[in-house]
Amino acid sequence: MMRLIILLILLQSGVMAQQSQPAGGQHGNRSLRIHRITEAPTLDGILNEQVWRDAPVTGDFLQRDPSEGMPASEKTEVLALYDDQNLYFGVRCFDSQAEGILATELRRDNSFGNDDSFAIILDTFHDHRNAFLFRINPMGTQYDALITEEGRVVNQSWDEKWEVEAHTDEEGWSAEIKIPLRSIRFSASGENPTFGIDFERVIRRKNEFTYWNNYRRGFSFRQISQGGHLTGVEVEAEVQLRVKPYINTRVLTRGQEERSTILLGDIGLEDLKYPLTSSLTLELTANTDFAQTEVDNQIINFDRVSLFFPEKRDFFLEGAGIFDFGTVRSESSTEIKLYHSRRIGLSSGQAIPILVGGKVSGKLGDKYTVGFLDVQTDDFQGKPGDNFAVFRLKRDLFSRSSIGLSLTNRQAEGGDFNRVFGVDQNLVFFDHLKLTGMVSKSFTDGVQDKEWIGAVGGVWQDDLFDIGFDYWVKEENFEADLGFLSKRGGMRKYVPHLIFTPRPQSETIRQFRWGVRYDNFRRPGDDRPESEMVHILNITSFQNGSTFRGSPHYQIEDVKADLSLPGGLVVPPGHYSWWRLPVTYAFNPARKFSGSFGYRFEPDYYGAGGKRHRVQINPVLKLGSNFSTSISYTFFDVQLSGGEAVKFHQVNNRLNISLSRKWLTSTLVQYNSTSDLIGINFRLNYIYRPGDDLFIVFNDFRNRSEPVTELDRSLTVKLTHSFEF
């Protein structure tokens, strides 16, 4: 099987090599020439200064939804300026019903699902793949993200220094945006530098999405290859050292019958950032602290695979898309990720002290992207520290494709090791056809053979069809200590799918999504699949933004040994099949009261007479811009054949109170009945200047499953402050 995967990868590469230029893979044909200024505008959200009156104006946005290619229902104007240090964008969003403008969000990097918004996407290397995304709402709230490989990886935890002020009047709303050139990487070479660029405006009450250039439904806004051009940025990249230390103090209370309270204090280097070149950046961290990181949501796991939890720590999120390798996703989660940074400095959710870490990432020339990371952890629970190293190199092919290699290494102080080397490809042509491939080998101390993993896939995806397949195989002894594998041991899986997404001529319904997907998972040498699932897709998206999903699944499970489920339930060996019958309705997100409701019934769950009910209630309430709350409650009622019914409760409730864009609080209350765990996480974030914060974090976790409640409580105060040279 591994030889077959390698052959398919070589064949894909050969097909691509014969195609000198993918059809339709270039930028759009619209351009905006930026205007150079010597006197910066005052940021107040009002475009009334002479520098704005002298700047060229662009507009004429076109709809993607609800009517592709039609002029936007409301006029939008964009202006662009620059000086030696900054880019400036002015935007005027006219609105014939200004009283209907929606703006409720004050928290940075949170969804603008309830709000009107305006976004800029900047491809500063003009490589048609990677970009910086900046989004604002009419209150001037900021969202920023790093886009890698046209949205294959979206890192919304990337936070850089940029400023915005917004203003609302009877004609609509306007904003002034200031983006320091040192906050974005770009090439300093070339006599006529050009950036890729596009703009998006969302009018939420109409559920209308409009674009300056990339309005076609077969592409997303993140696919910058379809954007336009920003010309005339004629400045040298500024080399500047930024040092960001931190100081914190912490009070900890832990234990059961005998509880102890200790006071701790610490200082360290949150981040040191230095541009080695205009496009290659060095970052260092020492005695790293992640006290401000949000805790993971509680999840009751009924699946036969491990759960994937995303990375949330800032140091590892910066430039994370560059390092991404060997990622295979299922319908709703990640199954394989051969580099997953949560394997560094974390053990079962507990923090392992990081002594020092370094990272170099960025572009080498016009075609190569490189990333190198090295982290040393301290001793933990009697185990010596480990050194973790990651190297990633990618070369751009044609307008939207790439090939690359990756190397990860975990080296223990005691001598044992795990190394993984691999190559991959991401080929795109004919606008919508994507071919992917990956093959990798591990080298583990004491293991000699059967250490390969490989995957191939292809998909045609436009606004009417989504047709594709994925196939991956893993040998018995392959291990990736720096990666995530949903199942251990040897395995192989193939997943074909066919989806049809028509748009009826209707004032109520925007689009249907009908199709079928088949998952077949088996162990090597086993004639019968261990797991099979037929997904029948039936989704209706309405013009007002709400969605109905009623997608039955037929599931087959072959259990070889006793299977343990939450609550002490045990499934004996056997061959089982049953239907999963779920329905979900998600309300229009523009409403003050929105959210979703779902119910799933599974008759004959793991045997005749078995059953499983699942109820999910996720209300979201937004009362203006200062208060919002979302409740995620899941109820399970499970009964195995011949057994008693067992009930489970899972709660993740979030309360947000925002006094302003600088004073933000969030409170997460969690409950998991399987472990009888109650948790509270409170975070106060005062952004006293862009990029620098004061955090006050309170955690209280109580495990009541023991005869005496186990307590883990902490109060942390952390201050960061940047120095630039």
C-alpha cells in the first residue's frame, strides 16, 4: 500500500509538471495605486482631512450573496495611503438605513457573526497563497489572522500592532485603519513592489456579502489568488528589535483533605522578535508562561478515537501555518497531524516548564518558505526534560501549488528519541481541482521496521459540486511524538464523497447541500472493517442566515475486545450496526438571541434494544456591545442492550462583559458529569496599549468524584510590556 501511495504522489507531480500554468489561477484584474503622504492623518474614523481628499478612490463592490455578480445594495468606498512607517486605509460604508447598522462586539478576534464588518486581506509577498487578514466592525473592534495556503490554515490567534477608529453617522459608517509596515512581512526587492489585496463588506441585516474583486462563489475570501493588486508601496522594510518581557505573581491552593496554599512569582521573556531580513523573522522565548491561555472545553467522548484539542498558546501560534504538515481531517475533526505543537510543554493538559525556545520563520527568496523551531523543556514529575526540534521547507510551484518536506525530532535527556521525516505536495489547477499527497517515516529508539505513513487525496470543489476522495495508511510501528494520531497501531482508511449544492430561485432558501460520504476504516490484514459509516448529507441554508441540518448516518462497528464507554458502560465484542438520526437548527446569527438546537436519536446503539439520545442546546444572547453570553449544554441518555439507562450532562457556559475595547472580561463555567468536575475560568484583560496587556486570571477546578473533593485553585496577575529598538 505504501508503494501505491508513493506512486500516486509521483503521478500527481507528473501531471502538474506538464501543466505550465493552471487555468484561472492568477489574481483578478482590478488595481489600486496607493498614495504616498508626508503628513499622517489623525485617526478618528472621519475621512475629512486633505490627505484623504487627495487619495484615489476605489469601490464598485459586487455581491457573492445573495445575488452573485450583482452590484452591492449599498455603496462602499476605499482609499489607501502610506508613509515610511505605515499603511493607511480609509473606508466609507454608506447605508441607506443607518439605523439598521449592527455592531455588538468589543472583544478582539471574536466572531462578527452578529455585526456588519469590513475586511482587508493583504498578500505582501504576492505569492498568491499567504496573506494577512484584518477585519473591523462599525465600533472599531479588531480581528486579525494569518492565512496560509489560501486558508488551509487560518491562525486567528496571531495578534499584531495595528490601530483603527470608526465613526457612525446618518449616512452609514466609516473607519481609518493604520497598519505599521514593521507588523507585516514583505519583500524589499523589486523596483515596482506589488501586493495582492482584496476587500470584503458584510451587511449583516441583509445577510449580504460583497467584494471588491473576489466575488465568485467558487472561491472564499481567503483565497487571495483571486484578489486584486495594490501598487506603489515604495519603501524599504524596517528592521526593528522588539523585546517583550513579563512579570507575574500567582497564588495556588491544591489538595484534598490537606490543602496547601503557596505564593509564587516569576519573570521571563514572553517574546523577542527580530527581523533577520525583510521576510525572515527570529523569535525567542525564555521561562515561558501561558497563564492567560483559555482552558479547553469539557467534552464527553463516546468515540473510539482520541479527541483533538487545538493549540491556544501565543508563541506556538505565531507562524503556525508554516509548520503545518501531514494533516488529515475527517468530517468534523482532525484525524492525523504529524506536527501538533500541543505535544510540547503539555502533558494531559498540565503545563511542563519551558526553559527556552527559538523560532525562525518566513520567506527565502520568492519561492521558498522556511520554518525552524527548537524548544527545551525542564524536568517534570521525575522525568528529565526533552528537546523538541521542527524543520519545515516548502517551495512554491506555479501560481497556487507547493511541495515541501518536514522533520520533527524529540530527544530525551536520557537518550531515547523519536524522529519523523516526510515530504508532501499540494497541487491546485483548473481553479477548483486540488490534489494532495504525503508520505512520512518515523525513526523511534528500539524500533526497526513498519514505520511508514502516507496519504493521498483529490477534490473538485466549486459552488455546485464537491467531489473527492481521501486515502491514508499507517503501519503498525509508526509513531509521531510531536504529532496527533486519532488511533494507535496499524490502520488504513478511504473516504469518497459526492456533494451537490444547488441554489434555488427562492426568497427564502439560499442554498441546499445534498450528498453522501462513505468512511471505511480497517486494520491491516483484517478482512472486515473495524468502522464504517455512510453519511447522508441534507443541509438547507436560508437567506436570513439560519441553517437546518437533517443528515442521517448509518454506522457499523466491529468490536474485537471489550469497549469501555463513559459512565462505566462496556460494549462486549461483536459486530454492530445502527442508524444515527440527527437534526439541528441554527438561528440567524444577526439576532440578539440566536444559537442552535440539536437532537440525535440512535436506535439499536451497540446492539438490539440499545439506544442513545443526545440533546444539544446552544443559546447565544447579546445585549448590546457590553454583555453577551453563550450556553453549551449537552445531555446524553445512553442504554446498552439489556442494561440500565445512564444519563450524562456536559456544560460549557461563557459570559462576556466588555467595558470597552481595552477592558474585557470572560468567564467560563464548566461541568462534566462523568468525572463530576466543576470548573470556573475568569479572565480580565486590560489592553493598556496595542500589544501589551495586564491579565488577571482566576481558575477554580473541583473534582467531586473522590470521597473528598479535590481542589485546584489559582489566582494569577500577569503584566507584559514591549520595548522596541
